[in-house]
Amino acid sequence: MVLCALFCYELAQLIPSMVGMLKYIGAAYIVYLAIHVALSKPEDGGGEPVSFMKGFLLEFVNVKIILYAITVYTGYVMPYTTDLGVLLIHAVVLTAIGVAGNLAWAAAGGLFQTFLTKHYRLFNGLMALVLLWCAVALAFNL
């Protein structure tokens, strides 16, 4: 998150018009995720478990997390301020939100796995609609 904050800060200093364009790129990526979610099917769960270290290292190169951070900064933070201190504070807040979201998602997935596997089309459709709404709200400042 800190690296993404620094990237967005430097980008705003060097090419301010690019910040607005990144917001639309982020919205397009959210639309891509919505389509992917809508078309996905439950996995068999037959893969090998991922070690803690692999999962930890993945967080530093995970494209979804990097795009999440850049989208939040360019769409929701930088239209109001480009102060480096504020961006770094948001990096801490975004990290906390991301960790809480991942924990809640994992807990809910474990609790509702049977239901979600049985009704995956309905759930995926609802999640895709929420993602599309987020993309539209981001792109059109709703």
C-alpha cells in the first residue's frame, strides 16, 4: 500500500492528468472482475494447500491488491488531496481494511460454503452486480 501511495503521489506530481485516467482504468478492471465473478463456477478444492510463506509473499505481487490501492487512491483520495502524509495514512487504513475484508471473506466462506456451492449462480450474479455498481459509481463520481 505504501508503494502504491508513493507511486500515485509521484504520478500526481509529474503527470497530474494521468491520475484521472487511472480512475477509469480502475473502473474498467472492476468491470472485468464483475464479468469474471459472474462467469465463474465453484472449484473442486482438489488443489494443494498454499503455505503461509507463499501466501505472505503473494500479497506483495498480487495484481488485484495493487490495482485496488491505485483505484482507491486515484478515485477516492487524490481528488481531495495529494498530500504525501495523508496518502501514507490512507495506506495504513487501506491495509487494515484489506486485512479485515480478507478475514471476513474467509470466515463467511467457511461458514456458508455449502450454501454458496449450491447457489453459486445467484451469489455470483449478486456480487457481479455490486461490482458493476462500484465501477459505475467510481467512473461517474456517484
